[in-house]
Amino acid sequence: MITIEIDGKSCQAESGQMLIDVADAAGIDIPRFCYHKKLSVAASCRMCLVDVEKAPKPLPACATPVMNGMVVRTRSDKARAAQKAVMEFLLINHPLDCPICDQGGECELQDIAVGYGSDVARFQELKRIVPDKNLGSLISTEMTRCIHCTRCVRFSAEIAGVREMGATGRGENMRIGTYIENTIDSELSGNMVDVCPVGALTSKPFRFTARAWELQQRDSVSPHDAVGANLHFHVRRNQVMRAVPKENEAVNEVWLADRDRYSYLALQADDRLTAPMIKKDGVWQTVEWETALKFAVKSLHDVSCQHTSAQLGALASSTSTLEELYLLQKLMRGMNCQNIDHRVRQADFSDQDVAPLFPYLGQSLSDLEQLDTALIIGSNLRKEQPLINQRLRKATLADRGLISEHVKANMMAINPADYDFNYPLKAKITDPSLIKALASVAKALGADIQAESCENGQLIAETLKNGQNKTLLIGQFVQNHQQASVLKSLISTIGKLSGSKIGYLAESGNAAGAHLMGVLPHRGVSGKAIENKGLNAQQMLTEGLKGYLLLGLEPELDSRFGATALETLKKAQCVVSLTAFKTPAMLEYATVLLPIALFPETSGTYINGEGRWQAFNGAVSPAGEARPAWKVLRVLANLLQVDGFEYASTDDIRSEIGSFHLETPIADNSQCNPLPNTFEIPTSNELQRITEMPIYAVDAMIRRAGALQKTTDAQKSTGIVLNAQQFAHLQGHDKIDVSQNGQTFELTFRLEETVPQNCALMFGGQMLGNWDGFLTVGES
């Protein structure tokens, strides 16, 4: 540590630390535009010029490393003159459109101009005008306002990891934009709006809808992936107008994935359910809450009396809050029913008795940045877990996101398709079954199994063996695989032989909470084993029951057995759906629709992948007559005469959950079935179907966020993707016929090298048959 003096104040600093960081830590304000604490130093705006003793001219605080005994003045005549001169130059070409600018009221240029600008402009010439760019459905542009700070350029290169923005030209002729007229397609693109210090880049869905001073800020937590990103909702007149990141270094730092940022748009979806509905004699009626609740209770009671409670089943979305999930399982078990589950995308349940307590990341989110070796298994990580992927990218790069010649961490991947990563991979294997690839790595590490060796398998094994801080990350392809138990046994073996940690990439922000709350047929709260196990999600959706209670779920879209689930639910005697939306399919199979609040409209708790509890309150009131799901479940339980539902708030429910002492849960991710010596891999002359859950179809809210559905990622998540070499003869056709299990679909298609031969990549979240199996394609 060294000592320096800033404006007469003695400050302690680390040798080599930048002057602006020391000043910020000491609470001394230095104006800046191009500097951002998460980006590399550009020193291009020159707004942070300060007077350093013995220096012949003012120096930029963002690019000046401190030295012992340094004396700095940020308010001297020399510093002020330099800062005012820079401000005058920045305003020469800046338009005077603050009254119509979305950034007005929270603009860094406005704020600094008040302190360092002049009331009279000496510039008499014409201002430059820059044409706007179409960057897609999420970001709106007014490039005449751009001050060339290059924050967006550095963000795209260093954080998003895709060089989508750049600068061409020099001086006032410099232009910021895409190199060719493309949209911005990064899954983190919305953060460019946050880093832009002026109104050049603003949120397109928010454009011209509200002023900053009209908004009230409410804290919340996102449920769309394993991170549980912290965010602020900005509210006006009981309507969420936008979402921005809430800084939390331990969770999401200062960033948000686009689906966390824009999912609030679903609050105003056209198919939002705002009043209870019941189906009488095949006709839907909108009714009062009391009528709907009595109808739902009678329907469930009739099934229980006529067929026993074993003919009832409950299925929940893992984006539901901890309190809602706890009450759901308590209600069902109070009715002597163990048919409870949330794992609607899982296919293999054979190892559920020995499975970990919950899908645990195996380390903290911040620990991911310190890894020197990681093997990603069965995950399109950029799209599945954008912020976790960004943490891993940081592990591979030098300080402040600069790419160094020496890669700090070795990243490797085993995937069913050759997915794109925004950092270098030391080794990768593309294997549709995943079994062959993992078996080759396990054998190379010394496992006594029958497996074929491969060069990349040897390289992965050697890299894992030589690593110090290493982890195996298990994605959704593994967790939802038809032979998931075999894959997890292989991964556990690799972990033990290489000394690697094992981490699960949970599908949502509260998948951990669903496990811990006992929304499972074989385990109760805190993982307590159930003596008389119930049916799992697959059995409930394929074998059929007489009555169903659905919580925030659209099984036809959320489940891997979507087509089968739809037919099964149609045959049920009663389906009571607690839902925020109504769909045509739902109107076919449901008998009661009870409108519930979405997460911005209710209070609750989520447990993210690292086991972190995060509580939040509602930002706005529920739409129409919708009610928080925990209140609906409480009333249903009381009407069904189930004891123990005297709750006045979510705090009461959380206090009861607290008695199970789950505040800092951990899980042993190495638990699995014994490793078989040989492996069976299904084969066929037809194409093997690989099904991926698209980034913008993971849950009901995301599917209804209109701006997200217009992105390139959403547009590419339709139809079918085939191997470019194998199906080159199909070029020139618009659509092809796809046949699976007796069903035929006419689909758009595209050809890519990323899909292995004899395979076809399709996408979940659509009613296009079940996820598993083989299919054929032909000219339409």
C-alpha cells in the first residue's frame, strides 16, 4: 500500500491502482464519460483530467497509476479549465433535444454539463448529423447524440464477447455502429443501454413511454436462470415501465441478461388471464372468485372420492416462489397425495433416490472466475446461462476483459452439437449421445470401462488431471437426457478421478427451491425420504390421472412430453390451473382457470443455483382480479379442510420454512447410480432428434415478451436444423416434411455445420411432438 494526497485528503492505495479508482473509494468525485469500472481504460473522453503536482499538464485520472507521495488536485484552476474545455468540445456537436430524449433526467452528460458547461456556446457552425442504426428490437438509436466514449464498443468486445459494435472514421467523422448493417444479437445486448452515458442508445420497448422523474424504483429478483439476477423495476402508475440491473457483485455484478431485462413485457400480454373462469357443459364462463374456488374444490373432491387421492396429481413451474411451492406440496400431502413434481423436462428418474439434494452449482458464482479448468457438458451455455457464461469468459481473460496472449483458464466442452462459445476452447467433442465422449474421458483417466479412445478425450482428461481449480458443469442436455443417470455416473467418475468439483446448471432461478421444498414424489421438505412414493412428472403426463392441479405451468409447451401431455390432460376429469395466461390449448383441457400474479406482482423468495436465498416484494399490483398464488393455495386448502394454512403473509410462510434450517444448503453432486461397465446407445437408420430449449422460450413470461420474440435468437429457434453437407440437396426449398412417431409437420429449415451428421436439431417450447426419438425428413 502507498499513500497519496487528493484535494488535501490523505488516501491509501495499492501500487499501480488507477487514480480514478482511489478517488472513488475516498468519495472524491471526478467527472468521466468513457471510464467504466467493468471495462478496459480508453482514456478517450478526457473529461477526468486532473492536476498532478510536478506534471507539466493535466493527466487523465482513469489512465494514471498512483505513485507514493503523489499530490493530486481535482478542483484547482488548472484542472477546472481543462475539464471545462473538454465539456465545451463535447457539446459542440451534441443536439439540444433533451426535452424529447429518453435519457433526460438520468443523463451523465446533462449532470456534468451543469457543473462544467457554459451557458453560452461559442460554436457558430452547423452541427453534424449522424443517421440512426437499426440495431434490432431491443435497442433504439439516436446516433447524433453519441459522444464517442466507446463504452458500447468495449462492452461488446470485452463483456458480451462478440465484436458487434465498432468505430469507423476519425474526429467528428467517427461513427459508432455495427461494421456492416447488422442487428445486435448478443444475449447481453441490453447492457449497452446502461453503459451509454447519453441518449444515443436507449431501450426500444421503453422509448417515449415515461420520464425518469416519474418512475418509482422497486427491487426484485429474476427467475429465468440459475443466477437469480438482482434487478430494479421502474414503475409508474402501477405499471412496470422497464427493468434495470441492481448491482450485486456476488450474483450478477452490474449486468442483466436480455431475458431478465425484458421479461416484464409479458405483464401486458394479450392473453393475460385477469378473471377466474370455469368450464360448464363445455362452455367457458367468467365468474367471481368464490364461485371459481368452490367449483375447483368440488372438482378435486369428486376425483378424490370417486377414485381415491392417488388419482390426483400436482405439477408446478420451477419459476414459482419458494412460498408457493411449499404450500402446493403441503396441500397435496394434506390430501394424502404424493403425486407432486416440477421436473417436467426430465426423462430419466432411475437415480432420483440417490440424486443430490438439489441442483447445486457446487461453488459460488464468483468462484467461477477463479477457475483454471472447466469442462462444460451438455449445455449451450451462452444461451442457457448467459451470466454464468460471462463469468467463465472472465476466467479466460486478462484484467478488465482484455484478451491476453496467455489464456488464463482452460475451457473445454462436450455437447450434442457444435455450439458457439465466445472464448477459446482448448478441446471439444461433439457427440449426440454424450455417452461415448464422456466414456472416452473416463477411460483416459483410468476408469475400468469398455469405451473407445479419442484424441480429444485424452486431451480433456490430461487437462483436467493437470488443473488445480477445476469443475465439471452439467447442463440441461445431461439433466434431461433419456440416459441421464448413466451420464451422471460417468461425470461423477470423471470428477473423482480428476479431483474436479461438479456443478449443476439449474434450469431456473428457483429449481433449487422446488427440490428443497419437496415438490417431488419421493422427497419431502429438506429432502426427507417419502415412504410411499408418488408418480413423477413423466408418469403423470403420459400414463394419465383423473385430476390435475397445475401451478404456473403450460405442460404442452414446458414439458418434454408436450404432445402426449396435451392428449393426457384432455382425457382428465378435472384440471385446475393456477395460471397467469390462457392459451387455446389450455381452454381445451382445463376445467378451472384461476388467475395468479407473476413475479413482479407478488412477494416471495428464490433460491439460486449456489444456494443463495433472495427475498423480494411485489413491484406492482396483480393485473385485474389476479391474486398471488400463495393466497389462492391457502384458500383452496381451507376449503378442502386441510389443516395448517393460517397464513397472513409470505413472511409467515417463510418463518415456517425456516424451521427446516435450510438457510445455507449444500449438496453432494457426486451422488449417483453405480457406473455400468458397458453402455447401450440407441441407434436407427433415421435421424436422431436433438431438442434444445431456446433462450427465449424457457418459461411462460419469456414466451410472451414481444421484443424478445423479435430478436434473431428467437427467429432462429423455430423449424429444424440439419447438417449442411448431408442435406445440401435440400437447398432451394423453403420447407420440408418432418415425420416422427406417426406425426408429420411441415417446417422451415436451415443447414448448418454445427449439427452432426444423421441428427436433426429441433426446439422446445413448441407443440412439435415429444423431444425424444428418431425422425425422417423429406421434401415438402
